[in-house]
Amino acid sequence: MPADLAVIGLGPYGLPLAQAAVVAGIPTLGYRTGPEAGSLSPAELRRMLSGGFRPATSPAELGRVRTAVICAPTPRDADGGLDLAQVETAARTLGAHLRPHTTVILESPVQPGTTEDFLRPLLERASGLRAGRDFHLAYSPSRVDPGNRDFTPANTPKVIGGLTPACTESAAAFYGRLTDKVVRARGPREAETVQLLETNYRHVNIALVNEMAVLCNDLGVDLWDVIRCAETKPFGFQAFRPGPGVGGHAVPQDLTGHAGRTLRMVELAQQVNHQMPRYVIQRAAALLNEHGKSARGARVLLLGVTYKPDLADQQATPAQEIAIRLMELGASVSYHDPHIPAWTVLDRPVPRADSLYEAAAHADLTILLQQHRTYDLQGLSVKAQLLLDTRGATPTGAAHRL
């Protein structure tokens, strides 16, 4: 069966889209743009293949679909901006095989103006076609929340911004096959800015509650009780919770150097969030000192080294920096994570604890970095000599909380 959709980029944005398309009954072609971080279990791959998914064997296959969605990752570059190298590669490859009447959609996180000023010229030069006349071009922010069982592509509204009204309607017709609701933006710049706002909203609010965590510890106030009470307010408040740092694939953007503007609040939020691994180390060292131990030579067990609970994804996980700083202090670091069979820090393997309770009982300090569902935190708090909970997941009074 010929593919109806090409998903270009099979990382954290492309794989969920390809899975949703297969579930919706759309024959889907997958094309990799590089060594992407997305992964499938053997069972998930079998389901996708049996449902109509197949990996591309040649770039020429991209010219045989009605819709092509570019989901290439855009990590930070050396200057702190977004690296569009894989988007550029995807555009040149697709453009060389682009046929008239194809709908091209960009889902990669980008700065406002990228679809029109960067992607469009690449596609037009490579194809000889004109966007808005010969093929449709649109932007749609990816709204992927890995591991979220409540909100899936089917019940998460999709925002669409097309180069022309016809481009918007063509993209909306495609996404209408995947989701219950399509929201039309005025154009691609508005849709790109939706992604900017949504990502920065998360980082700014996490930064606020991270600062509150430091303040409440200094004041002797139980932040977790404060949040529990505050989230009962039915308007004007959304609960965010602190942690050891902010991980994930969504990169906050302060627009430094873009149109001569910067988002100062986002810049400050990044500074606050980047300090959290350091703050965890300060709390860990203080706890050890309070119990007559030094960080140098201390046995420290890290629990949960992924950026999100119940997933194997380690993208930008704060566990890396925390482990490095502990090692610099002379601590002996080990880890436990049911989703990570082997872990390296600074190209050195970190010892993995086979028996969680035994390891916690043996460690001078256990630090909970991620609350995987399989962890019995009540039992763990009994076994651990000293437990620092950076997620507020343990029962009240069972551990030292961030």
C-alpha cells in the first residue's frame, strides 16, 4: 500500500505523530534525519508495521505522499540558539522530490518566522515550485507529552497556521484525521509563536516554584503543603512543582539576537532552573554534614536518572550534572533506575544497584531524582539511612524534601 504521509524526523516529535497516524489508519512513511533520540519497544514497532508504517529506503519515496511533516529536532547550538541543521537537511531532501499539490507542514520547535523565511526558500529552490501556489505550506506546534495517558494526539487540539488560507485548510484537513479539534491560527508566525509561548510558560512557572522551594527551605516552610493548599484555588492558579532541574526536549527561547529583542523573564527563568542541580548538591552536602559525614568519600545513591517518570528518555536530565558535581566532591556515586540498564557520566560507567533496598540501606545518602511508579517510597524511606526527596513524592515526614 502506498504511503499517504511522510514523517521526516523520527525523534521525540516525529515518532508520536507517526504512531498517531497509524492508529488513525493512515499509511505512513518514516524518514530519519539523523541519530534521533526517539525509540520504540519491539512490541510498539510490530504494531506500527502491521498498521501501515514503514521506514523509507530511499529519499525518492518522499515524492509519493500527499502530506509531508518535518519533525526534525532543533537542539541548542553553541551560541544557545536553535540548531536548524536537521530541518535544513530535511527541507533539501524533501524539496528535491516535492510534487505539486503536496502539503508540507513543519512541527519542529523553531523561532517565529522560520517557516516563511528559512523553510520556504529551501523548498522552493530545491523543487522549482512555489509555496502557496504549487504546494501547501504550514506550521503546527508539536504538543507531545511523553508518557501522558490522559492527553493523547486524538484528544489534544492541534494549532495550524498556513502560508495562505488554502494552506491552512489543507493542513487542517490532514490533522482532522488525527485529532478531535483543529485550531486555525492567522498564519505560520502566529502558530510558531504559540509553540514559543507554551514552552516558555512551562519553564517560567517551574522557575518560580523552584525559587519558592529555596525560599521556603530558608524560612522553614513546607512548600509542598503550600502547593497543596494553593491548588485548591479554582481560578488564576495552576500548580507547578519544583525539582532538581528541568529536562526534556522542549528548549526555552529568550529570542536573544532575534529581531533585536529578548524575553528577559525567560532568560531569568533559565538561570534559575540551571541553578537547581547545584542547589541539590548544597542540600545533599548539608544533610551529610548534619549527620556527621562529609561529601568526600560518602556513598550516594541516585534514584531515577531520566528526565520524566516512567520513561527511559534522558534528554537534558539534571541527573547528569548532579552526578558530576557529586563526583567532583569526592563522593562515590551509584544509581538505580528500572528504565536505564546502564548509565555513563563523563564517559565512565556508573555502578548500577541491583537491589534497591539493599543499596539504599548501604548508602550514606539516597537522593530521589525521579519518582518512577515502581518505587515504593514508604518502604524506601524506612530502609534508607538518609533520604533527600527532590520531587516531594514521599509521605510527609518520611524524608528530607527539596
